Amino acid sequence: MILVFDDKGNYIGDKSNVLSATFACEERQPAASAFDAAPTHHPGRDDRMNRRDAAGYEAEATGGARPFVHSLAAWRRSLRPAARWRRVFTASVALAVLFSLEAIASAESIDYEKQVKPVFAARCKACHGVLKQEGGLRLDTGALARKGGDSGQVIKPKDSAGSLLTVRITAQDPAERMPQEGEPLTAEQVAVIRQWIDEGANSPADEKTDRDPREHWSFRPIVRPAVPQIANKGWVRNPIDAFIAANHEHHELTPQGEATRSELVRRLYLDLIGLPPTPEQLQEASSDPKDDWYERLTDRLLESPQHGERWARHWMDIWRYSDWWGLGAEMRNSAPHIWHWRDWIVDAINSNMPYSEMIRMMLAADELYPNDLEKLRATGYLARNYFLFNRNLWMEETVEHVGKGLLGLTMNCAKCHDHKFDPIKQADFYRMRAFFEPYFVRLDVLPKQPDVSQDAVPCAFDGKPEEPTYLYVRGQEANPDKSKVITPGVPELFAFKELTIKPVTLPVQSYEPERRPWVFEAYLTTAKDSLARAEKAVADAGHKHEAAAKKLEDVVKSAPTDDKARIAAETAVADASAELHASTVDLEAARFEMDSVNKRAAAMRVLWVKEDGEKDNAKLAEAETSLAEEALRLERRAAVAKGLRAVTDLELRLRKADANAKPALDAELKAARDALSKAEQAAAVPAKDAHYTPLVGAKPSPIRFHDDFKDDPPLPFSKQSTGRRTALADWMVDKRNPLTARVAANHLWNRHMGTPLAANTFDMGRNSPPPTNPELLDWLAAELIDSGWDMKHMHRLIVSSATYRMSSDDKGHEANVAKDPDNVFWWRRNTIRLEAEVIRDSMLSLAGTLDPTRGGPPVPTDKEADSLRRSLYFFHSNNERNLFLTTFDGPMVTECYRREQSVVPQQALAMTNSRMVLEAAKPIAGKILASLKARASTVDDATFIGSAFVELLGNPPNAAELQASEQALAEWRKLPKASGDDAQSYFVWSLLNDNDFVTLR
Amino acid sequence: MNHSEATPSRRAFLSSSGAGFAGLALSAILQQDSLGSSSGWLPPDGRPHFASKAKSVIWMFMNGGVSHMESFDPKPMLTKYGGKMITDTPYADVFSPKKLKIERVAAPIATRASTLFPMQDGFRKYGESGIEVCNNFPRIGANVDKLAIVRSMWTTDSNHGAQTQFHSGRHFVDGQFPTLGAWIHYGLGTLNDNLPQFISIGTRPYWNIRDGLYLGQTHDAVPLRIDPKSPLDYAAPEKEFAADARTIGIDLSRKLNAIKEDRYPADKSLAARIASYELAYRMQMSVPEVIDFSKETEATKKLYGLDDPNARDFGSQLLASRRFVERGVRFIQIQHGGGGAGAWDAHFHLRPAMVTLGSWVDKPIAGLLEDLEARGMLDETLVVFATEFGRTPGSQNGDGRDHHIFGFTVWMAGGGLKRGVVHGATDEIGFQAVENPHYVTDIHATILRQMGLEPRKLDVPGRKRLEIDYGKAIEEIIA
């Protein structure tokens, strides 16, 4: 047995299934044959790959597709000299083919559909199909194959030897052999084709040609469809409903009636702000007598800042929000402080920023608004893909999820080969990658915080503007085709306009961010604050010392013979004295630090004046030199003072430490002394041989692409950005882009309605099921664009439709159930298993304990159990996820284009037993009761039950439910009082465990 | 037509079938995929694809990388050439780039250990098969005639991401893929309505926390602790809750959900939720009983090493595993030495480490094998001893061995496999798997075969699997 791997190290298996594995990513190739038995890493194979690709590019560059010519001789004549070098011959391969041809002969006749067509489809159609007809030849049907190409017939029925097709697929010269891309056809495949030709090259008469991908629903330009004329006009509230009603009428379905008002109120609250109404809000909305109560409620909720928190989470799923993760404290993925991006999303939604603008900012705010930290937060979208160790994986993820999340395209399928279903060539994957190739991540200093480890904005920036992109042969990182640099571009089918990439000249504050006014301010303020703290510490220590001295004096006076008391007092004085000394040293360090920051700032300012135009000003130069020297001197003094402070501090601690702690402290002290002596030595180096440490306004995130345990050299900030991402963003949000608006409209629909119109939200390509109502999706997409990408407009439109307002109930609609059991045509509303965050937030909100604080750093994992913040603010990464939220399908950070709506026993355990649920029951009961008591003097069980039902489940109880509830309340009351909660709290606990509490009907 | 007749309610189904879920895969019951009926694709129905040999799997995974040369793969040449650079021995060609090519580096690895490090412990022959086992595992050695040892494993990740890889078959940089236990859970129906069918015991490192992945969280292992007070997450009220009050509350929510079923007869998720609550209640009742060993004899407890402070932890996990298998749990996934890189990660002090680790696992594992055999359960229970990779023939830090992916050992026992056989081999210094090499998914394929599942039939639309994902069953060790 021969052990075989592909070049990426993937085990492929033993030699019998080599080829099938090589191409297995999308489609399994037909069974392997004798020829395939060659191990994959046969050196000749890789050589061929390189040559083939080189050939492909050349053909492309010269605009010439070689015609499919009659004979070998004719073809040889047609060979351009430049291409002759390619005619390197791999004898063993060709011999293997020829040899096996005779070996594989079949007695049975060939089944075109099963044996021939799949080979043409898999290996030939990319160039000889509906999208592309090299040499005028198409092979998507038997008839077209028999028809031939520009140079006539390629098949002579009953004469395989005389058929050009056979000649070309068995050619020995790789430059001549078809297919040009990939492996040669297997001996078995060749044998099948020959036999098929010899048997007459028959194919079914009714065989259909492939559909043109340009005609695929999501690839066509978005044209707003006419709103259908329908009979059920009374039901229609807005054009959405006309599209839905047209389907109802076509399929003879009767739309379900409107949900109850309490259901609608709960639906709007949970959908738009992610929190249920309070009893008062519910009461208000339920008793609003005006006709437009629904519209006014919708408006009010859309204007609530909680709307941003709710919908941000949806987009965070799709845009793959993740807090940083790594191994222990080593940050390997995403970025520290990435929560600024989360806050930007919330803000953008609340301010109703157009979706198009959101995309532009996320992809290119560093080029569009290079100095605006507020907007730069948006590029967290890109910073999130950061991966410390491997650039290729970082880039692949970026391309994959820009494709899936924003375009509904599985670009990732074209990493190793042309896409099997969609018009995306392998090169397109790398063209898309080229937009992102230059970008890296940096942390920009925020006002008030110079230390980027404490807080900063993670931003994208073009750190390697000159970095070339190469196509990786078969997707293998180790095998780049360096013969051609790939330039940024989009798949041809979507190139509705010439992509103009204009380099962006950045303002100086972008590439020298220390010039931003708040940067020095942040350093100075911080230094000032620590100086103030140090001064206070000295004063405090002074008072303490005084008090201790006074005490000693008293002891000596009042009890001169009490040695024990005296010794204690003396020790206290000594301790206080040491502390005073330490704080004095600290104060000195703080003063030097303050002076050093001031002086460095001054030196840098002078430097800028010089750089910005007065290069030859001798006086300035002199001033700069002297300031720089002074800055250096102060910085060194500060360093020595800090070192001294550390030593003093440790000495103090050592004095007080018990024997066990001493060895460790001793070691620390030794290290601190070493550091101090190093600082002292450094201070002795002549100023002309050293330079002060400049104050920085941004820090590039470390990268370690070289597997040597060291950070790569930090990337410089360039004066120019490539402009590539701006160009990409502008193409994406261009009105003519057929994908962007459709993808967004589908997400909006899905998150409002629980089911998308196009089932596969991240893949609208040809291998996905078509939308259930393509006209409606197109209409929504057109509406999104024409409204100026107005998200709140879209929310309003969807929630105000009769479709949205229907009941989810199916009772009484047996005829509908029989015709459309899965509710494909929206004759009722679908129920939704509420998102994890909504379930948790609802409980806290109903209990009145929800902490409404917005934004800021995430709640760390170990604080979550006691936190009352909205779930959106919990630390959420690949490694750290909240257990309760995960139990209810909280998003995976790697990919979450749709929320799962699972139903598993662990959820039941979480709802029955978790502290959060148990603790929420009592205050929820209390709130409901309080609200009732505000309206009536006495509250009977039935009233309480009714109110709790509506509040928690969205509907009042029916008679059976009421009776069961009353009975349970009575039983609880019979229990001995000792057992804690009251009957009403127990009752609320039961309702929290009702199916409808976690369900949106 | 009366609607409720056409769609029997969940309750009716549960009561009429008596066994509730029996025979159906959870996926079939709880499946809510929108592709569902319209695409013609259906999730597995819970029946094996062909007659199965094994019903349950006890999967013991040694985190950190067990040294094959100090466990189940003796290499005398290592001792003979100990202290020499590999390049100065007849085995210099193990470093040929072609052979090392399988490695896929995603995070930095240390330089290759190239000075041969002698075997740190002796081996002796055991049983009728005379298979050699290292002195650190005498009790397992005594059971060697039950084992099918595969000495020719290889993998591709030289770092501990290989732990995930052993469970899912994929290098972690490829993304996250369902683990073997999840596939089995997805494919096979339940044997016991009162217990989760896929249980995970022991600390799992972060990269290996989930199982179901694209199959859905339904197929994640249920984490279980051998702690009668808190065996499952949320297994008991986290706040004091009077039992009688709780009973009334549970009865009420049962009643309310049942009434709702009449209100929404076609609501599939409602039916699933009612079923999930029932299973949760039963799990809550049943699990503590399973991990309560009071009814086990002293002899049995001793067999698992429960009287030995070194062996007690792992012994309890294995005894619990036997009890779960007895009650029909499909897959018990135990992580030994989990947390950080893993206890078996002997970069330093390999010899004392192996002695200690042996004292932790030898008795429990032998006890499990003997106990299963004595109860006639070994034939239907597949016991797996696996690890993410082996360790280098060369020394590291003077007294340790580094990670080694090119050849290592795992073994399996029971479940219709041959007994007392060795399959495959590494070269004479334990570097390369040279005879019948197997990638980790070949172990998966073997287990799936014995469980009666054909992996290709479990494919999910839209989720392409590679050849490598399926692996090939190791026919030579199947009885």
C-alpha cells in the first residue's frame, strides 16, 4: 500500500482513491482507475500544474483562446512560438493513458447520461459550456457536442479514432491535451468517451442545455417587480402582502387572521428591542383606542436605544463578532477592545445609518475617514479576522466571510479550483483576496488612555501596500504561482462597471497618529493623574508616620516600662517611615515621568514643525536637539526612579513577609535590582548615541508569520492607502450590484419572520434552493436600495405588513395544513424559538433587575453569573461563551448566518434549575402584582393568572389553563409556609418553563 | 378530517409507544431543518445501516500525547542507539522531507528532537498472544489478549490541536467539524429514554469543547461529572427550592404545555419541547443513580481501583461508564489528563511522569476490561484507548520527548474486534508508521463499522466531506 497525501498534508488514503480525494471538495469524481494510481505527490504532477496555469494566464493575457482545430498537424501549425516551451512531455503519464485504453473495454453499451455527461460537466464545461465557449464549442448537451465548434465537428460518430475530441483528450503533449485545467481525464473516462463515440455518440433528444448563470435569479440585475394584482385586496396592508397574497391565491391558501393585540405587542417588543413590555407598557398598548396604535408603537420602539442593542446582535452574528481569544493570555485571534466595533454597530443602527454606509465604513473607514476614531471603530469588521500566526488563514477567512456575509457567495469554494456551480473562477478568489492583501490591524490611542493594552480602537490599515497576491496552485499556500501578480477584481459576471482603484493619500495624523491632539493630551493627563496620586500618597504616608510617631511618644510617656507596647509602636513607626520613603521615591518617579512626557511632547512638536516645512531652520534644529537630549535625560531619570521604586517597594514587602513568601520575594527583589542597575547603566550612555522613546498614537498588532517564536518587525504606517477596499465597498453598494441588497433583505426578513425567503442566507448561488418568493425578495431589495439603504424604513415596512401581523396558529386551517404543511407560502406566521439573549434579557427585564447600562468593555466570564447587563455585553469568543446562552443556541463566532432554534433537554434543565430563573420568579411575580394593585384594590387569582399569562406568554389563559393554574396556586398555598417562596412566585416559575415563554408566536 | 387524528399528539405518541423515543434518532425527532421535507432529504431514522457488532463505545482519550515507546510499542533500537544523532544511525532517512511533509504547521513548533532517547522503561510479554507491554501498565498487560493494538497511527498537527483532530478527523485550521461521538449520536437511535446518549466526562481543552457543530448542538455530548450532587449542568436547582413546591410547579407546566398542544396541534417545536422536558426530568432522576456506586460490590470497586487514591478518579469515571453502558448509553467520551495541554505531555521528566500516569490509569482500565468481560458486555462494547499523537524518539530537554505525529499507538478492545492482535508497525526507532499506516479517521471508520453505520449515508446536504473524513475501516483487526 502506498500512503498518499496531497501537498497540503491532507491524507488522501491509499492509492486507490487518489483523484477522488483531490477534487472531493465539491464533487466526487468518477471512480478511479489504473492511471490514478500514481501517488499525488508525483513530482511531474506539480510541474504540470505550474505549466498549465502559466499557459492559462498567457492565453488570457493575449486574449486568445486556442481554436479547437481539426487535426493535430493543423493545431501544431497554429501553435504560437511563445507557447512552444510548454510542450514538455511527461512520457509516463501518456504511456499510462495509452496503455490502459486498450485494457478497459466494456461489453455493455455506454449510458450517456450516467457515464459521459458527468465527465463533460466536471471537466469540460468550464470552458466549453454556457458561460464560455472556447473555440466555439459547447459540451453541455450531446447535440452540441456533435455539432462541434469553430473548426467544425469534433466528434465523428462511430469513429472515435478519427474524432478530434479523442485526439485532444488523449494528447501526449500537455500543452495540447484537453482539459487544459487539472488532471488529464482518466483512462476509464477516455475509454467511456471513445466507446460512446464508437456507438454513435447518442444522447437523448430532449436533453436541455444548461441554464445561463447570468439568468440565475440572484445574479440578474435587481429590477423592482410590479406589485401583483390580487383579489384579496382587503387583506393587504402594504406591497409585501400583495406578493404573499398572490401566492396564497395561486395555491388556494387562506391567510390566517391577525394575531391578538397582546400577541402583537409582545411580538413588536421582542422583535424590535429584544425585551418584553413591562406590565404598564402592555397595559398602555393594549388599551390604546386610536387606530394607529400599532404604527405609533412601532415608531416608538424603533426610536428606542434598545432597538440598536437588539438588532446589533443580529448583525454581529452575520458579521462574526468575537471578543479576542488565544492561548492563555496570548492574543491569537480577533483583537483586544474589539467591543468598540460592537458599540459602533449599536450606534449605527440607532442613528439609522444607511446599510450601504455601514458596509463602506466597515470595509474602508481607514481610507474614507482616516482620522475619525468614531468611524474607525467600524473596521473592527476586518480586525476581527486577525490571526497571529498565519496570514493565509487570515486572508482565506476574510474572503470567505466577505463573500458569504455581504454577497451571499461561497467564494471559498474557488480557493483550489473554479467554482463548480457559480461563475467564480479560481483566480477570482485571489482577486478578491488582493483587495485585502495589504490590510493589517493596529490599535489607535483613545482620548484619556495612552496605554493600548488598557483601551484603544482596533483599526484596519494598509500595513503592506506593496504585498503581492499570488494564486495558490490547488489552493496550496506552499505553492504560489509567482509568475503573475494577481490584481484586485471581482468575478467577471459581476463586473458591471470598471473598478477604479485610486490610492488614498492619508492625512498626516493617520500615519503619524501621535499628532492627533488627544494623544499627547492622553499621555499628559495620565502622567498628571499619577503625579496627583503620588502626591496624595506621600501626604497620606506623612500623616501616618506622624500618627505613629505620636503614638510612640504616648507609649513611652504613659507606660515607659511596657516593652511590648513600645516595640510594637516602634515597629509601626519604622513601617510608616519605610512607607513614607517608598511613596517619596514613587513621587519622584511620577515627577520625572511627567517631565519626561512634557519634554518628549515638546521635542516631537518641534520635530513636526521641522518636518512640515522648515527643514533648513537651523534654530529649530538646535532647539530640537536640545529638547531631544533633555527628553532623553528625563526619560532615563524616570526609568531609574521607577526601578528604584520597584526595589523599595519589594524591600518593604520583604520586611513584612512571612518566611514562606520570602524566597519568592527575594527572587523578585533580585530581578528588580538587576533592572534598576540596567536602567542606571542605560542612563550613562552618551545622549548622542541614544534617542528618547517617542510617544505613540497607535500600535500595530503583532504578527508572527515566520514560525520563529518572535514577533515580526512592526509594520510602518504608510502615507498612502491602496484604496482597494474603498473600491470594493463602492462596488458592493453600487445600485447595480445584484447581490448586496438581496442578501441584506433576506437577512432582514429572516430575523423578523424566523425563516428566510432564500433558504441559504450565505449562499444565493446556483447550488442553493431558490427563494420561495423571488419577486418579493427582489422588491424588498429594490426598496432597500431606493430608500437610500434605510434600515428602519425596512423594519417598519416588514412589521407593518399583514403578513407579519398574522397569527401563527394553524387551528381551523386544516385545508392550508394539507396543502402547505411547512408554511412555505406564508399563510400563517411561523413561530420562533427566541434567541438566547432575548430569553435571558426578558427574565431580567420582567424582574425589573436589568441593568440598562449601554456599551463599554464586555462583562468578563467570571463576572457573568452576577451580572445584570444585557447578554449582548457578555464576553463572547470562540473559547469563552456563557453556558446559559450557549444552551439556547447562542451564536458560534466562526459562523452564524442563521440562528439555530434547537430544542434539547439541557434547555429544560437550565430553565428549571438555573439560579437566574429561580431568582427571577419572585420579582417578576412582584412586578405583575404591583402593577395590578395600582389599578385595583384587590387582586384575585384569576386576575393575577391572566396578567401573568399575557405578560410572560403573550396570551390570556383559556378556561383549561386558568383552571389548572388556579388549582396549582391552591396546592402551593397548602404547603407549609417554611418552604421559601410564595405561591405566585412558584407560579411564575412554572410559566417561565412554559413553551411559549421561549417562543415568539 | 379530524385534525388531531391525523397528527397524533406528542403525548399520545409517547404513551402509545411506551418507550418514547426508542428506536428513533434524536435528530429525527427534534429535526427542524428548513430543508426538511421539501428537499426530499431526511435525517437518519436511528436504525443502523447494517447489522451492528457493538452497541456502545467507551472512548478513553489520553490528553497530551502518550509516548508509544513507553507504553505499547517497544523499540530496542532506540536503546541501542540512545544518545546518537538520528542522522548518525541507520535511520537517517526518517528525516526525508517527503516523509515529514504530512505535517501542517499552524502554530510554532519546537525544533525537531534528533538525539535518540533510550526507552525509559522495560517491556514484557503478556498473555497467550505474547504481546509486549511496558512495565508501567502491568494490569493492562495482563489483559493484552483482549486488545487490538494499532501501532501505526499518524496525524498531521504537531500541536495539541491534534486532540480535536483525533475526535473530528480534521486539522483545526480547516474549521470545526462534528466529532465521532456526534456522528454516532446523529446516526443511531437511543437505547434508553432516561439518559443522554452521548456523554462527556473529564476536562476538555477549549479547542475541543463541542461535538455536534454543523450537525447541531443537539448532538453535543452532555458534560457529566462524577459528582452525585451536580452531575450535569443545571442538574439540580441552583437555589433552594422545596421539593413539594417544585413537584406542583412541574406538574403545572406539564399540564399547560399539554393544553397548548391541543391549541397548536401542528406545532412541531412544541411537541419537541414537551419531549425535551420529559427527557430532562428523567435524566435528572436517572443520572444520580448511575453515578451512585453504593450498590456495587467492594470487589468491583477495588477492581477499578476506587480504593487507591491514585486510581480513584479515573476508576470512578470508568465504573460510571460501565454503568452507563449497561443502561444503554451509546457513547461515553472520557478525557483523561485534560486541562492545559494534557497530563501526558511529557516534555520533561518522562520516566517519572509515565510511572505516575500508569498508576492513575492502569488499574481502572484493566478493571473496566475485566469487568465488562465478566459481565458478558465486552463483545458489544467497544473500548478505545487513544491519544492525539505519540512522542519523539529523540530526546527533549534531556529527559523528555516532544510531540510526534509520524507514528504512534492506539488500541481498541471488544465490540467485535479481534483479540490479542497487533496491527501495523513503526520503523525500528518508532519514528515513521511504516507498516499499514492509519490516519485517525481509520479508527473512526472502524468504530462506525462496528456500530453498524456507513459514514457516507450520514452526509448532510450542503456539507461536503472529503475522502479523508470517512477513513477506511481497519479490516485486519475486525473479527
